[in-house]
Amino acid sequence: MKRKTWMAALLLLALLLAACGGQNGPAAQEEREEKAVKEPSASAVAEETLNVLKVEDLPADFILGMDVSSLLAEERSGVRYFDFDGQEKDLLQILAENGITHIRVRVWNDPYDEQGRGFGGGNCDIRTALEIGKRTTAAGMKLIVDFHYSDFWADPGKYKAPRAWEGLDAEAKAQAVYAYTRESLELLRDAGVDVGMVQIGNEINNGLAGETDWNAILPMLAAGSRAVRELYPETLVAVHFTEPHNKGLYAYYAGLLRDYGLDYDVFGSSYYPFWHGTLENLSTVLAEINRDYGKQVMVLETSYPYTGEDSDFSGNSVKADYEGSQNYPFTVQGQADAVRDVIAAVAGTPGGIGVCCWEGAWISVGGASWEENSAKWEQFGSGWASSYAAVYDPDDAGKWYGGSSWDNQAFFDPQGRPLASLRLFSLLRSGSGDQSRAAAAPAPAPAAQPGESLPNLLENGSFETGELSPWVLTDRGSGGELFVEDKAVDSLDGSWHMHFWNPNRNSVDFSLEQTVEGLPAGSYVYSISIMGGDCGETEIFAYVLVDGEQRADAPLQITVWNSWDTAELSGIVLTEGQKLTVGISVKCAGEGAGAWGKIDCAALRAEG
């Protein structure tokens, strides 16, 4: 769930990808203006001391992974990496020397246009995985192969089939998955690459290779698993999902896989502290998977910023204004603490076998302007997307191409020097420095937002009564569905929410509001959340009326299923006797089959 003030929301023009999906999205174009590069202070970058709270009983074979899929593109762009002695060295050797055991690489089928120009994001095809894999094996580590079964980024909001598979029916796609997986793994096996794990899909919550029906997805997963078993029989087969904070979601997916009889070993999750709830919840849902379905569990993607500042003229996915919502500051020590606590939580979970950090070396390519960097991103594919990706993804990458949105979450500074937080992985079993955090809970909850500890002054704010009252619905559209729905996997909290859907274009147009009278004079904050899909052009905003006159509003966006957007309007000042109305207005043009969405977690609180 993204939380932002309404003023910050006005500035947010770009979508976020999930890391690897979810969360590695395009930078806002207005952030591309030329400006002085802001680098972390020398004291932060060169910090030699690091306090690492010991992780008790961490298994010797616990996976400490790092995704460095952009490595070759970074190197071709002129990026160099250094060890703690200041010596330039192969990044993979540096990582191995600092406790990393596994290297993860994403694999796209064909991330190039007809002229052979790369789509960016590292231009990660099987040839890239092969080169990184050979170097990984030489450094004494194992490779985690992350098949996306797409020509570019795949995640809950993107799951297009590779261009070569367009027009294939579900059965033919399953055959294509088998053939492609086997051929790719044959290249790695014949080169002697030590493959420790293979992911059959990346964050597959909503689809795989263009299919959204699980009757089509499950045979593709089975085909990929079969290819792995034939080529690397001792290698772990992993499935990968995200949104662990969504109630009941992981049990639902694990049940589908069990009922189908899918042959796999590891149920993997993404977990980003700023998006995915508490570590306590993560540990709980992963423990349930291990207990109820007998699968090993791990976090396949996590990260945390060491700074809120940008270093490559292409905005960050996680910006400075996220910092206040976390227990961890955006510092080198804060980064180390956040990642350490994820590792401790997974290690303490029954069946927990490892944690992998996402793109820990995706730093600036070093140019002095956006234009200089852009030339490298375009030529070498070292940005999140190049303009050439428009042939495959015209509505996102084709519009918002640019650099790394993850440079502030790397374990290296903009010059390729290691941050002290990189020492974390080799210090987990012994601990180092001040151990005063020993009294802290290993699964910290996000810091409370302003007013969250105060009572919600709205009635039925999350629709848990199963009724719409006392909300007032005004339908300005034509027909369709507008009702309160009981469906936990589609709710942000609890099991009920407000549901809307209409199959016709330009037919979703309504408002939902509640009036509160008798409030004492003071300052208040109002928030509400929405998610959905297929909405096309939208005009959605939360609003506040005081005595019938609009006082404030804040825009909201609908992107994909389970990507909740939250508007928060603060500083609502009331005098004695004034009447306050809060609401949301939703207007969607729709795409093809119409528009749909869910509204949940409306709250009005006194500002403390």
C-alpha cells in the first residue's frame, strides 16, 4: 500500500514496478531535468563501523542472495566496482568475499527489437545469464535463474507473452515453456554453471506469459518444472508471488498449486518493508505455507534505501518521503538493520531457507547530466528501460524509459565503492558493534502514521458491517455493479470492501461519501484507498467538504489488481458546529471489457 500526502500525490506521475518486478517502475518525467547530482555525504558512504545484531542459530546453508541482473550492462556503461581496500575487482568476487552465497539473474526470452537494440533493464536474456552464471560459479557461488517467460519485465501488472509465442493457445504455450526452459538450462549445464535454484515465473499473482486463467497457468508451471528436473535434478524449483500482506492470498495460491499437484520445492515471496506490511505478518503467512503445504519458503526479493537522494538524474522508486513510514532511517546503518531483520524473520520461520536482495549493485552510470546518462542507458541497456522497448511495451516503457530507480538501495555508492552495509552478510552469525538492538522485536511493525492511534470517526469505514450505510452512493453512470462485497483476497483490510464494475466504456462514474456532524473544533486527517484494473483514462479523487463547500481533494490512481493507492488529506480545520463530508469520486473510461475496482479503509481521525 502506498501512502502519500495529497500534495505529494500531485507530484507522482510515474508507476512503480515490483522489483522485480512491483516495485521497479519508471521515474516521473519531470524529474529528468538537469540538476546537480546529489551524492551521499562522505561520512555515510565511507562509514567503516557497522552494528549488526547477531542472528541466532542461522543455518550454515541459509541462502544469502543478491540479484545483480544489470551487471553486464552496468560494466559496459563504464561502471566499476571496488572492494573495501579500494581495489577494483569483479563485483561477483566482492560479493562472495562479503558473505553472499547465491546470485540471482532474471531471464527474458528476447529483450531486443528487430535491429538488435536492447530493451534495457540489463538486456537480460539467457546469454546474459550464462555469462554472469560462469563468473558466479568461478567465484564459488550458486546461480538462481529467474525465468519471466516474457520479453521484458513481468510482475503482477505485466505478464505479456513473448512475441514468439503470440497467437499460441494455452497448450502450445506450455510446450513452448518446456522447450525454452530446457534449451536455456542446457546452455548453463554445458558451461558448468552451478545452478542452485530455478524460478518458473516472476511474481505470478495475476498471470504468466499472457494467460490469466489458472487452468492455463498451471500446465505452464508444470512444464517449466519438468524441464528443470530433467536438466538439474538436484536443483530447487521455486514459484514466486508477491503481496504477502494481502489476507489469505498466499494460502489461496498454495492451494491451487497443491490441488493441481505441481512439482516444486520453494514457495518464494517478495517482501519490501515499505510496501508489504510487517515482518510479523510475513513470518506468519510463510509459516502457514510450510505447515499446511509442506513447502520450503524464502524471500526472493527485498531491499532498503541507504539514502533518499537520487544519483543518476532518473528518479527513485522509493523516495525520501517514504522514510517517515518506516522504523529504519534511510542511512547505511538503517539499510543494514532493515535487511538483517528480514533475514532474521525468515531464518526464524519454519521452512525458511533464505533471503535474496534485489539489484544491490544497480548504481549510476556516472554521467554528469540526464542526457549523458541516457545515451548509455539507450546504448547498453543499463537503465530500467530504453526507448526501444516501445515495440513491446508502448504504454509504459515506451513512454517512461530511463535510468535506475534503485540506485539509492544499492550496497555501493555512485562511484562503485562498497557501503559498510555490505559487510552485513558476513557478520550475521557473529554480530558486530553495539548489540543494544537485542531487545528490539525481530519483526518490527511500520511506524504509526499521524493519527493512526486515534479512533476512526467514520462509521463502517472498511465496510465490515456488510452494508453500505451510512455511506451515500451517487451513481452518475449507467448500470453495472456497485455494492459492498465480501472477498478477503480483494480487500485491503478485513474481508469486506466497496466493489464496482461496468462492462461498457465511459459507464463507471459515481461518488461515495459520508457526512459527520457534531465534531469538536480542531484539525483532522482523512484517508481512503482504491485499487482495480482495466480502467483506461480515469478521474479519481478523494475530497473533503466543509458545510457543503469543497475544502480539499487528492488524486488517486488505479493500476493493477492488489496495487492499492491511498490518498491522505491532512490539515482539515473545523470550527465548532461545522459539518464535515468526506468522499471519493470515481470516473473511468475503461479499456475494452470495461472497468472495475475496490474501495476500502476509509478513515477520519483527529490530528494528534
